[in-house]
Amino acid sequence: MTLFLIGYRGTGKTTVARLLAQRLGWGWTDADALLETRHRRDIRQIFDQQGEAAFRDMESRLLDELCTYQRQVIATGGGVVLRPENREKLKAAGPVIWLTADAATLWQRIQGDAGTAQRRPNLAGGGLAEVQEMLRRREPLYRECAAFRISTVGRSPQEVADAILTEIKSSPPQ
Ligand code: S3P
């Protein structure tokens, strides 16, 4: 089995993937970090040099590979749900868990994470308005893929990982 974490930037996908994997005794992979290693550039450079469509192609190709993994928790990039074929792949490959937070909380977290700002491109002009706009566009896409959603507001990453484990135990995926 493979668990995929989806959700917008700032929902804690990477940290939660690591903690969840520790609890399960599984491996974990951060899809964006693996993509950056493979292409020897950070995502902002890929966007700047080749454009978003090229990045999305790389992301889709990597997702094919990630879908073959076993006993892994995978933190996906926040935009992986944009392509319909990615949503189909995710739904078929594993339980998909949607981490959520409101726009103001996400914007606060993103501002507090300088590494993210440096390595990640702006997607709709930046700022709180960007987060609001992207959530408005993407929430239906996250919802479509997700087996269940977990709010990260007011919870530490460890508490989010615990909430996911409780949910999985109460309704194990078929
Ligand atoms: C993106 C989110 C990023 C990264 C890329 C595009 C998006 O991942 O994949 O910058 O479209 O939301 P994180 O969610 O890890 O920031």
C-alpha cells in the first residue's frame, strides 16, 4: 500500500509524510525534492527556464513511478491534482489524504518558510490573494481525489499524523 498526501503549499505534506512513515515503519518520498534531484535544478529554475507546462510533464512522469512504490508515504506537490490523468492515477494507486487549512493560516505559514519562497514559483501573483484564488480553483480537484481530508489548523504535524492513523485504522482502504 502507498499513501499519498495532497493539499496546498503550507499544509505540511512533507513533514507529515516523514512522521507518518516513521509511525508505520515505511519509507517516505517528497515528490518535489526527488524531481529537483533528478533534474538538478530547483522548481523555481525549472519554471523560469522551461515554463510550467514542462514542470507539469516532469511531475506527471514522476507520478507514474511513484505509483509503483509500496509501503511508502508520498508527499506530492500542491499542483499535482491539476491534470485529470494525475487525479486518476492517484485515485487508483492508493488512499489519498487531503491536508487542509484556511487561506490565512496557509499564507502565514508560507511567509514563515523562507526556503519555500525561494524555491517555489509564484502561481497567481503572490500573497494572500494568490492562496485564496488557488484554493478556490483547486479545492474541487483535491476533493475529487481524496479518500478523506484532515484539517491541519491548530494541530502539530505529529497530531496530523496521529489523526491520519486513526482514520486509516477506523476505515482501512480496501
Ligand atoms: C506547486 C506546489 C509546489 C511545487 C510547485 C508547484 C503548486 O509544491 O510542486 O512549485 O502548483 O501548488 P508544494 O506544495 O510542496 O509547495
